[in-house]
Amino acid sequence: MATQYGQGYGESGFRRTGSRPHRIPVALRAPIEARSRREFCYLLLSLPIGIAMFVYSVTMFSIGAGLLVTFLGIPVLAAALAGCRGFGALERARARGLLGLEVAAPEPLRMNGRGPMAWVGAVLRSGTSWRHMLYTVLQFPWAVFSFSVGVTFWTCGWSMVTYPLWFWVFPTYAGQGGIQVYADETHHVYLDNPFEITVTALVGLLITLATPWIVRGLTTVDRLLVHGLLGPSRLATRVVELESDRGAVVDTAAADLRRIERDLHDGAQARLVALAMDLGLAKEKLAEDPQAAARMVEDAHGEVKTALQELRDLARGIHPAVLTDRGLDAALSAVASRCAVPVVVDVDLPSRPAPAIEGIAYFTVSELLQNVSKHARASRAAVDVWRAADRLLLQVTDDGVGGADASGGSGLAGLAGRLDAVDGVLVVDSPVGGPTRIIAELPWRA
């Protein structure tokens, strides 16, 4: 089953804010756009900065490597790597300002102890430091190439497209009819007649229109270099994500424990206390008024049934027995039967996922169906569950009033946070007026 999103919605499930279409096509306005000027400025700065970084890193590394026969080579290498990290900070700031590329700072040095030698050891052990040095070496030849290509196309394009405005310089000051395109001992070819001048301007216009896209392609390589070598490592990024997810899981578990404690205290516990008091009164009246005692025992019997139902509901909220015994199909069918609107459940799974994923899928659908009952004002709903590659997909749809929003402090935002804690995704497509389609993706773990 394929996941489809409503028209006007991106992959995040939220409506994209549309902007007014520009009257001038992007291909014609690209040469004068601010973005093109910033990217061209980036290429111009890349060459002098690249030269400085290359000279520094190669010189310092050569000195440090040559002095490794003595103790002085180690601190020199550490200073070289520290300087490369400084250049990396400069390059991230330059990419952020001119290319709009946001690259997070890499992980800090992990020092085992204090003092200069601990710092030297941390710099030399850091893979980030060596990646920064690799960037200073690789960026230089690319800067030479991109600078040459970018400046050549830019100057040729604008000089040719403006040739009708300045070709008079040649006959007036140079003693020739125009730009010389060919010459030998007997022939001289100049761009000096109206047709040739017009063709030159048209060719220059084509080059000028193409230059921003060529520069954009060149800066794409710079983006890859900055993002790949100057940002945090994939392992460090994953560690940060896992730390954040662990915090979300801990907060969720604490909230669930508080909810269970509150439900027990306000519900079953209070009812059982009242039941014990009623039974005590019935025991006292048993001898003097057996009929009144019998009525009190009868009432207590009803309270016992109510308390048992509350405990069953509480246990179902923790982990229902039907989910453990029969899987998602039966458990979701039971949830759907308690919904305020008719719900069609379609579960198509080749096997059962891991219990943890199965439980998260169950509670996700339960909460979404509760939202349908309370807020959607729908006449019908549907639940679809299927597996696509290594993902478990859940889709809940209804024909209600729509307007569901996963931003802010809504219940959907909390649900999205729970899913994110296990590498899951929540996509909301709910235009005002309906219908609403909410898709949850979870990793498939057998």
C-alpha cells in the first residue's frame, strides 16, 4: 500500500505556505538575484582563503612531521590541527552567510585530564581535527578550478552582452574595428559590423543566463565539502539524537507512571476504600438488622464489579492482554469497537513485529481514534496497518471537520515526540473541512 499525501502538503504533512509566483521567469532573473551574487562572492573568496588554508596546513604538517624525531613534532602537529579547526569555523560561518548552509559545530574535544599535554592528546585523537585538515587540502584545488570557471564565465558573459555599449573603444583608442577573433599575416577578422555585434551580444546573453546555474553547481560541491568534513560526525550526530530520544522516553515513562498512580488513587483505590467501609458497616448491622446488612452487601458487590472494570481498563491502558495473545489485528479491532463512530480496520502484516513496536503501534492508533471520537465530528473512520520494506505504517483516516495540527502543545505533538523516540515519524494531513489522514511510521523490528 503506498503512502499518498494530499495536494499542497509536503512530506512533513503540513500545508506549505504558498508564495506569489514571480512575473519574471527564474531563468531570466537568476543573473541579478541576490542568491547568485552571494554564490559568486563565495567563489571569489574561496581562492584567497583556500590558499591561506592550504599553505598553513601543509607547512605546519610538514614541520610537525619532520620534527617527530624529537618531542617538538607532537605539539606542532597539535597546533596545526587546532588551526585547521579554526579555519573550519570560518568556513562554516562563510557558508552560512553566503550559501545559506547551516552546519552544526562538531563535537568538542574530549580531554582525559587537565593541562597542555591532555589538550595535545585530545586534538591528535580527534577525528574531527583530521577531517578539518583534509578539508584545507582538498578545498584548495577545487577553489582554483571553481574560481577560474566562475570568473571566466561571469566576465565573458557580461562583457559580451554589453559589447554594443563599449565596442567603440576599439576604433577610437586601439586603432582597430572591434574585438579581434582571428589574425594572420594577410587577414584580420574583427567583430565590427552590426550583425556581428548583435550575435556577440546574444551569445553573451546566453552565457550570462547560464552563469548563475554553473556557479550554483560549483557551490554545490562546496556545500558537500563543508557539510561532509566540517560538521559533526555521523556517529556524534546519532549520539545526540539518541540522548534526546532517551530523554523523551524517560519523560514519557514518568508521565505514564504518574497517570497510572493518579488513576489508581482517584479510581480503584478510592472505590476499594469506600467498599471496605461499607463492608465494615454491614458487619456491624448483620446481627441487629440482617436485611439492611444484606442490602449493603449487595451494594458492595456492585462496587466490586465497578472496581474490577476500572482495573481492567487501567490494565488495558498499560498493555492489553488481547494484544499479547492475538496481536495487532484483534487488539485494534477491540479499540475500534469502542470508538464513537464506525471504524473499518485492515491489518495486513506478514508476521508480528517486536512487542515494543507492537505496543507503540497499538497506543498510537488508540490515541488517534480517541481524537476522532472527541474532536473530529466524523461519521466514519478507517485504520490501515501494513509493512513497507523495513517500516511499519499506520494510517488513520476520517471524514470529520479536519484542522488537526501536530504543532504546538497538542496531543498530536506529544504523540509525534513518542514516535520520534523510536525513530518513528508522524505525518498529519488535515485541511480545514476535512478529511483527515494521519500516517505514523515505525521501524520494523521482528
